[in-house]
Amino acid sequence: MGCRLKIFLSDEEKLTLEELRKAKDVPQRTKDRAQVLLLNARGLNNEQIAQGLNWAVSTVRQTLHRWRKMGLAGLWDAPGRGGKPRYSENDLEYLENCLFEEPQTYNSKQLAKKLASERQVYLSPDRLRRVLKARGKGQGAGSREQGTGGREQGTGSREQGAGSREQREMTNDQ
């Protein structure tokens, strides 16, 4: 086991970390990292901090090293974390133009193929449908309201089928 890494905070740094920990618009991971620094400055060792936050000791150590190396900026996640969008606003505008200007109607599968072949943007039909629906443009993009024979418009709904089954069971019992 190596030498214990102890952080010494100025009054200004303590105040900043306390405010950061209580802020509403700060990511939870950043708040937790601020808490690690405050607990370390109060004299808790890495194992106690890790146990209190349900973290690995190595994560606590990494947070302390990031503070030493980068200061306050080290508390935030590095840019580039998480999934990258696979489409741009221009791609969605292109699809909207296709939906409203071309005489052909498209379903979401056809739109996904069109987007892949003409713009080299690969989205699943389901994802594309959700994105367009969120933009309020999903009426022609595979939504069931306009289709024929969809579940909403079909004549054999589950309720009717359940009633028929009950009638059959009653007939069989007699």
C-alpha cells in the first residue's frame, strides 16, 4: 500500500466545492467528486471515502490525482464522453423535405434506407420514427395513424377476441 494522498484545501476552495456539491445544475458525478475532495480534506482515508460513496478505492484515488493535476476542471467529465449523434439537423431537414415535397409516401423503413443511401447516415427505422415524431413530423414516417390494417384500425381487437373466447368456453361447458 502506497503513501496516502492528502488534499489541503484553502477556504475559498472549500467554499467552491461546497457550493458545487449543492448546485442543482451540476452533474451528479461532479458533485460526488467534490464530496470526495471535501472528505479527504477533513481527514478521512480513501477506504472510508470509497465505502461511504460505494465507490472503488481506485476511483477515489483517481479523483484525488485529477484534482492535483487539473484543479477544479478535473471534477467534470472529459468532453467526448457518451454516444455521438449519428445524424445532423441537416439530415432531418432533408427527410422532412422528402416527406412533404415528393409525391411518394414513405414508411420509416424506406426513409432509413433513403438516408443511408443518399446521406450515409445509418439509423434504424424505429429510431428514425422516434426522432421524427419528437420533431412533430412523424405523420408520414411509418406512423400507424395513416396506414391501413394497423392494430388501431383492425376489426379483430383483443377485447372482441376475449369475448368470443369466453362465449366459446361457456358453450363448451354446457
